[in-house]
Amino acid sequence: MTVAILLGLLPVLCFLAALYLLDSFKLVRLRHIFLSIAIGFTSAFVSLAINSFLLSTLAIELKIYSRYLAPVIEETLKAGYIVYLIRTNKTGFAVDSALHGFAVGAGFALIENIYYLAALNDTVMMVWIVRGFGTAVMHGGVTALFAIIAKSFFEPEKNHPVRPFVLAALAAYALHSFFNHFVLPPLQTTLLVVAALPIVIFLVFQRSEQATRDWLGVGLDTDQELLELIESGQFSDSRVGQYLYALKARFRGELVADMLCLLRLQVELAIRAKGVLMMRESGFPIKPDPSIAAKLAEIEYLQKSIGTTGMLAIAPFLHTDSKDVWQLSLLAES
């Protein structure tokens, strides 16, 4: 029984630990990974209740239910927290989204395997090899895939904000359903999962980390250039400065000053956030900056003071896309 427990529970946790170590930027804190695992626990309990109710209520064969209906219910429950993280800009790149997704799936798989350990009381090693290396890793991998697809295509300012989640959900349902069909024998299916999933995740991590480095380089250069303009006496000669001063015809002078102050604060914090990421990648410890909280509070105050119309007027120069909003939340936790 001890060996069965280890086979059923350890593989998915080891895989999650490997993913965390692969992330050189350490975009996700350990406490947030534990929170995602806890969300997976909750999803598993809710799923168990729903599945038990539907199986006792519907006149449907267990094999048909597990192939078509169970994947929809389970993947929807697991995906809920990932949708929240992406929609609220709590994740910046595909890497951290994948980590959260795998952690949720791992938590779900742990509760599911504990339930089956208690219910089946079966110590046949092959059963737990399949459940530990196959089913459990599948749960984590499919939810990670949902997170990767959703995050990669989620740009609310460019396309429909729901479409990426629908596409990601369809992919997750299809893969989960395919796994439950057992087209191949269980052991061969498990070997396929163990062989294919690490390759896919590694490629995603490699591509996402390169995208992070590209974003750091381009964004940092732009932010530094803009900050130099603001700090020099020639800001009014730039296009941004000319645009802001042209707003005096529409807005009060003190309101334009608030706009300039907001722009400067956001640029300073953007540069600070990118510096934090670079230090994390290099392994340097990050000391909390007590001034960050005050600056974030000042940004919130200035946004309210400027108002909706004023914010729309300066929107082209503000950091408002998903990665730029995310970097402010990164600073708040540093």
C-alpha cells in the first residue's frame, strides 16, 4: 500500500517541481503554487459531488459518461481559476500560466487518486503506475495546456475576450476525452503521456522565456527613452510632450500636470519591474522597496483624479496592455 500511495501521488508532484525549477524568471511564488494546488483540491471535491449526482440521476453508461461528460465537468472546474488569473492580469506570460494550470491539475489529481486509493483498496502496482504517471500527469498537463492556449491568445484590446478561453477549453476537453477512450492499452497510453508531455512543456517554456527576454529588452529601451525625455528640459519637444500640452485646450492645466505625473510614475515602475525580472533570472535576492506601495497608491489616486475622459485621452502613452498591467502586480509582491 505504501508503494501504491507513492506511485499514485509522487509523479505529478515531481513533475510540478521540475516545472518550477525550469522557470528561470521565477514568475510564480511558491505560495501561489500552493494556492493553485488548493484550488485543484476544491475542484476535485466539487467534481466528485457533481459526477456522483449525475451518475445516480442520469440513465447513462459509466464508460460513455467518463469519455464525454466527465471531461467537460472536470476541465471546466479546473479552468475556472486559470480564467480568473488571466482575466485579472495575475499572469504575464505562458510560463507562469502553465505553472498555475499544472498546479491546479496536480491538486485535482492528488484528491482523485486519494479517493481511488480509499475506494478500491487495490495494491496492484500496474494500476497505480497508470494512475500516477498517466492519469495524474494528464490532469496537470491538460490544464497547463488550457492555460498556455488561453494566455497566448488573450489580448482583450485586440480580439474577443471570451474566444481564447473557448478554444482552450475545446482543446482540453478533446485531449481529456481522448485519454479516457483508451485507444491504446493503459500502459502504452501512460508511456505516451510521460514521453510527449515533457517535450511539449519544455518547448513552451523555451519559447515563452525567449518572449520574456525580448519583451524586457524592447520595453526597457522604450521606457528609459521616455523617462529621459520627461526628466530633461526638452520633454515638450517630443511628440508625447506636444500631444500632452495640446490637451491644455481641452483640460485644465493642473489636470494635464496630473497626466504627466501619472505617465512618469508608470514609466518608473515599468523600469523597476523589468529590473526585478532580470535580477530574478540572475539569481539575485530581491529586497522589498517600501516606496512601491505609496507609488501604486498615487497611481490609483491620479487615475481617479484624471477621470475617464482624461484617461482615454492619454491611453496611447500609458502601459495598459496585459503584460504592462501584470508588471505592476509583480512589483506589489516584490
